Amino acid sequence: MMRRSFGFGILIVGGFVLAGIFFARWAAQQPKKFSFSSNEVLNDEKNTKQNGDRQANLIKRAMELYELGQEDQLQDLLSKELLSNPDTDEFQAIMADFLIERENYSASETFLKTLVAKYPNNNRLRTSLAEVLGIQGKRVEALEELDIVLIKEPGNWNALAGLSSIGGQDEALKKVEQLVEKNPNNGNILSMYARLLKRDGHLAEAESYLRLAAVRDPVNARALAQNAVESLLRKDFDSALEYSDRGLALRLSPDRQEQMRDLHAQALMASERWSEAADFIETWAGDQPTSHLAQKRKLMIERRQTYRSEP
């Protein structure tokens, strides 16, 4: 069964994580290439809405088939749609994801290169292309794509993670070190540099740079989460609570909020503040009733309470 969610999927290949592709938003923001009379504009808007509704329904159906693991039906749907509408960006993107799932990286590369050519400023596309190139051993090409992203957006986490994975250990450390020198207040770059230093065994220096990331970029949720994780590993539970509290004070995406809440819950449980942990997890489960992590932590608390109440 396939394990990624089309359009919003997470690709985990070669040791680094890349967000999947969703194009409707940025494709709609591309500049218009033609001007129309008022009647043509009205007709164009009507056709655009009809096409948009149809594409939305097709994408919904594709995602349903994906979640059900019905790969043959999904491939048939995508192939037919691409034959009838070969320039539909959303379906080219979905097909690229699907082909990666099938480990057909060369075919996925073709779709991604077409999309990158159309949307050269879309960094998510380039990092996905770099991933596919890296998997195929096209290391030089992959690093060139990552360099393009990092020139435009030095703190792009997907590109930094790709550099860490695709680049050689020494080469990655050197490049990220150069980025640190040029961008000393970027929490993503400092956090990645800390990871690379830790990977090389420079533990004290890694810890120093990770803490620095949270100081110089205090609203960087990734830096705060990474500090909380490292604090938990050191059994410094007060620091873990401090970093997770700072993260929870930010406006976070649901996924990032779930991660931060879980770190906070783990810190409370690890420090044996069971009553606070139970209250916190109860509130969390109420706020995010579909959260698997919240239900998992809630079950842990309930099992502990049951065990302690047994004679």
C-alpha cells in the first residue's frame, strides 16, 4: 500500500524529508499572459470555474484511491487525465508523486523537470526534483538544483536537508558553514549546522549552535522543537518544557502544533508531573480530537492510572 498523501504528501527518501507537491495555489497566482474583452473575461471565468470544479473532483477521487491503496485504478485515472489534459499542472504533479511511490524515478524526473521549467521560482518543485535526481545517483545535477534554491532562499529547510543527504559529509558541512557566516541569524541554517556538527561527533559545538538558533531566531518553531528534543535526550526536562512552551506561544500549523504539544507532554511525563501531564493531554485531545499522538499519550496516562489503582 502507498504511504504518501498526494498533494500534501511527505516524501522520506535517502535520509531527508521533503514536503509533497500541491500546485493549485501557486499555479493560480501565475500572471495572465493575454488580455480579454469583458465578454471573454466572463466566459473565461465561467470555464475556469467549471474546469476548476472538475479538477477538484478528480483530485479528490485520486486521493481517495491513493488512501485505499488502489494503485492500478489510480494509475488508470491519472493516465487518462494526462492523455486528455496533458498540460494540467496538478495532475502532472500528482503523477510525479505517484511515480516516486512506484520507484519509477526517471519518469518522475521527466514530469518534475517539465514543471520546474514552467515554474522556475517554485523552490518546493526544485527540492523535489533534487531528491529524485539524488536517488538516481545524479549527484552533481541534484546539488545544482539545491544551489539554485539556496541562493534564493538560504534558509530553505528542504534544500538544507537535501544538501545534508546528497552532499558528501565534508562538503555539506563546508557549504552550511558558509551559509552560517552569511546568514548568522537564520534559525534553519544554524539548526542544520548543529545537526551536521553532531553527526560529525562535535557534540558541544553542536549544542552551542542549536541554542544559538533559538536565541537569534526566537520565533523559529523548528529550532525550538529541535532544542526541546535535545533537552529531552539530555534529561533536561525543564529546558524541554521551556522550549516547547515558547513554541506553543507561536502561531503554528496544526502539524507543527501537534509536534510541539507532544514534546511538552513528553517533558511533563518524563519529569513525573503526572497530574499536569494528564490535564495538558486532556486539553490537547479536546483541541485536536483526530490527533493520533494525543490519543496515544492519553492512553499512556490512563494505563498508568489504572496500574497504580490496582491492589
